[in-house]
Amino acid sequence: MWITLSIVAVAVFLLGFFLLSAFGRWGERWGATPEEYNMPLPGDEWLEGGPPVRVRMTRAVWVAAPPEDVWPWLAQLGRGAGWYSYDRLDNGGRLSARHLVSWVPAPQLGDAAPIGYLRHIDSGRELGWWLKGGRFFGAFLRGVMFYRVTSDRERSRLLCRMQADARGLFARWACWLYRIIDSIMARRQLLGIKERAECFGIRTEDPEHPETGARDQHQLYQAIYASGEEVGAAGREDAKIWHQAAIEDGVIKPKLDGSNEQTAI
């Protein structure tokens, strides 16, 4: 009996592993063409010289709206407006904004959030987040999150590339798990941006959920702008770590009055 149960348990485990692996392979290039998946993008070079254990995922979606209606949603992502994904899983149950939040400023190099800090901006077109390194399921992982929106007549092409490298005993396991989790969350995020741009355009108010003035209304986890202003719940996640990393990397420079200024890199 115990032998039979053991065989069944192993079979179920292997089946689950192969199904999840297949899902990860599908999710890592969801919506992207072969050309988009293979083309070089800003941020690719940030992992040069790192450990060989890596994962790269490129996804894309068509949006029936012009880039100028898509970019504002992308620009406030993770900077006080939420993540547009599964809010119960990645936003502490807060409802991600369904309007352009009045107090979220334009993105600046050095803005920090739980996913790292902004290291690349081409206003109206591209954003690149850099996760300098942190613990993830027993490994030390660095990550790059790159977003691009381009025009195609009256619609837009929204593309994101997530990539990471890892070192440590569980590096391969961490990258495998990262692929699975990100395939779930990033796909929903792209669809969340698509839905908002197509349904709401660039509206600045949400009649069903008007702004209260609370800086954690739409995003629980903390974000810190390059200026030093903080939003979200203080101490939640690692924004302070990535804000300090931006200072150490020379992306932002502290002023004597305690505020910060952006510097060129």
C-alpha cells in the first residue's frame, strides 16, 4: 500500500512539475512575436557579467488606444497607483487605480518601488526598472523590468520584458519559480493596462472610487520618489532599500536640506 501511495505521489508531483514548466514556457513569450522576443532592448546589458543561471520573458499585447492614452497608465504603475494585476496577491487587497491619480508625479530616474528603482526612461515610450539584488526562495536574484509602448496607426503595441539572474544553491529553482509566478502576474498586468486605456482613456477621476487623499489608497506597498517623497504604507516591502541603491549608484543625489535631486547616468 505504501509503495503504491509513494508511486502515486511521485507521479502527481512529476505531472504537476511538467505542467507548470509547460505553462512557464508558454507564459514567458505570451503575445510576443519571435522578433520581439529575440530583439535587443534597453536593460539587457544590466545583467552582463552576472551568473549564468538566467531567465528572460518577453510579452506583448495590442491596445486599441493611441500611445498617449497608454503611457500615463504605464508611468504611474507601482508609483502609488497599484500594479493593475491581481490586487489581492500583489497589492495588499488595495484596488489599483482606474484613473490617472492626481498626486502621482511624472516618473523620474531613481523613483523606487518594491520592484527596484527606475534606471531608464524615454518619456512617452519606455521605462526600465532595476532590481539590484535580493533574496528570492533561497537564491540571490537580480532583475530587470522593461516596458515599451509604440504606435501602430490608431492602436498601440505594449511590450514588457522581465529578466533575472540568480546565484546560490537554489538559483535554478528560484529562476524556474520566478518564471511561473511572473507568467501569471505580468500577463494580468498587461491586460490591466490594456483594459484601462481602452475603457477609461486618460480620465482623471473615478466616480465609483473617488480619491480620498490617502497616499496608500491605491497601493499598499511603499514607493519613494526621487525627490524623497514617500507614498504607500511606510515600511511595507523594500522601497527604502532600492531608494538607497539609487543614491549609491549615483542616479539621485541627496541635497543638504534632506531632499534629493536627479542626476544623469
